[in-house]
Amino acid sequence: MKFSRQLVTDLETRGSQAFPAFLECLRETGQHALAELLQCGDGVRLPPSVPIQPSLIPLPVQTPVYIEKPDRPDFTPPLLEPVRPKPLPVPNTPTPFPGAPVVRPNRPRRDSIQCYKMDASPCGICLIINNVDFDPDCDLKDRKGSDIDCDKMEKRFKALNFEVIAKRNLKHKRIRHEMASLAKRDHSAYDCCVVIILSHGTEANHNRFPGAVHGVDGPAVPVQLITNYLNGQNCPSLQGKPKLFFIQACGGGEKDTGFEVSPDEVEPSLGGIDDQMDAIPISSSSDSLSTSDELDARATLPTPSDILVSYSTFPGYVSWRDTQAGSWYVENLDRVLEENAATDDLVTMLMMVNNAVSQISAKGLYKQMPGSFNFLRKHLYFQASLS
């Protein structure tokens, strides 16, 4: 009997059908007694081996769902997306309770706009041309209050670590001479160059930068010509470095009376009691600019790149100046630089200046809108410390 039990055990290890097949073979060969002995053992029937079937989980059947067909013979019901079962939660993954904030992984933020290098000491040269007293024969009034603007800009850019050079009452040829001298200087040790012009202005022919500024003798120098002195061709030591021009002068003879807005839109501010314009109408005596500039095939940057020209007023319009407090534009430019240079870039601060000047009114009627022609390639932050 011990042998029969061992035989049964061995057969069961061969699979669930091995033992029944062996018994069937015994019966077919006429060995019925042995078959009964193996099947019953010591009179106790051995239970047949029951194979363990794997547990099968049926997948949900996705039945296409159609919307109800209206009473139209030409209507074809669209097939809607079948309802898919919600995925089971992954083990060991905590499920947030309802209303819990969803925590998202931090993604590294990469700013694609770089900043200009502005850590040289001094940072650069700042040339201020301050035209106040004009020849009586040129029909241009003296610019009372311009010395206040000049003092503000001189102190402000010294505080921003610039070497400031102030020139007063320059004739139109002298303006060109000063710009040519500035272009010939070696700016290799500097990171920036600034030119501030305080004068009367007018319109002029141009293909890049509008406007022109008058010398004290009457003739005007186009702003485009002034910027060309410092471009990538004419001043190699400033290539790739920011060249900033701030023009306090009229862009023409038109006066802007503004347009009516809701009182909530602006905070109106009245100008001084003696506001004057920095403009005369466009004149044929204004110098024209040659358009036959040669192309520099070896240059790696466009010639007018890294230049920003900030105008006190929109091209074609007058710019207002208080004879006792200085011009609206310079006053607000100085204030914004003082309050924000330690935290904000130049373009952002110029928008602050635009907004502040736009809310002032001359004689309770006339408005002024500054603006910029911006060809900078990077953010520009001045050297300034938090106060």
C-alpha cells in the first residue's frame, strides 16, 4: 500500500490527467483489481486531484453609444466616445482628500533673455548737451528751466556710476564735433554709453530714428545722424554694448489735446504755470541724412543693434517744459530712475515714465506722450543699490 500511495503521488506530479489516464490503461489491459487497489488504497478512496484554475477578471465591454436620432431621414447619428472605466489607484500612492491642493512638480524656469554686462567702474560715459540760449536771429526762444534738467541728469547718472560730461550751448556743427569725439574714444573698459540732449527740436527726414535737435545757432542735427556716430561701424569699441539716447526736444509742432476717458483711467496732474514748448515747425534747413551707408559683411550683429532712443514726446508733437521746474519728461525720468533703478530694467522704467508724463496737462488742456525706439537685445539694469 505504501507503494501504491507513492505511485499515486508521483502520477499527480505529472499533471492533473496523468493518474486517470494510468487507471484507464490498467483497465484496458485487464488489470481491474490493480486499478481498484490504486484508486481506493486501504479502502479509503483517494480524492481526485483538482487543478487550481487562475482567477480571471473580465474586462469591461466598451459599447459604442449613439445619441437619439431625431425625426429626419437624412440624419446620421454621430458616434460618441465610449465611456472608459476610471483607472484604479496605484498602490502606495496617497489619494488627496477632496479639496486638497494639487502639488505639481517644480519646473526650472529658464529666461531666454539675457542681461547686458553693466558692472564696469565707471560703467560708461554720459554726454549731456544742454542748449539754453539761442541766437536771436533763429526765431528760437531761450529754454529757461533747461539747466534744472541738466543738473538732475548729471547727478542721476553720476549716482549710476557714469562719467558725466556736460556741454552747454552748442551750435549744430559743435554737436557733430562732440559726437565724433565721443565715437573716437576707446570704450573698451566701459559697458555702456549714454547721450542726453536737451534742446529745441523739429521733424526731419529719416529711415530709422525720427526727429532732429537744434543747435543754438538755428540749424538742426537729425537724431538718426547722432545715433550713427556710435553704431557698430563707426564706434567699434561699443560693439555689442548698449548705446542709450535720451532726447528732451519737440518732435514737431503739433499740440496734443488728448481724448476724453473715464475719471478712473488717469490721475490728472496739472503742469507748471509757465509751460513752454521745445519746438519750431519743420524746416528745409534741417540737415538731411545720407542713405548710402555701406554694409559691413564682417559684422556679426546688425549695425543699429543695441541702441535705444527715448523721446520726450511722440514724433511730430511738441514737448512741454516748465521754466521753473524743468521739463515733464526729465523730471519724471529722474524720479523713476531714483526709485526703481535698483530693481527694474530700463525698458520697464521707461514705461513708468510714459505713464507718469501722459497724466500731466499743460495749461489744463495739452498732453504729452513719450516713447522709445528700442533696438536693445537684452535686459539692461543700471548699477544702483537698494536704499
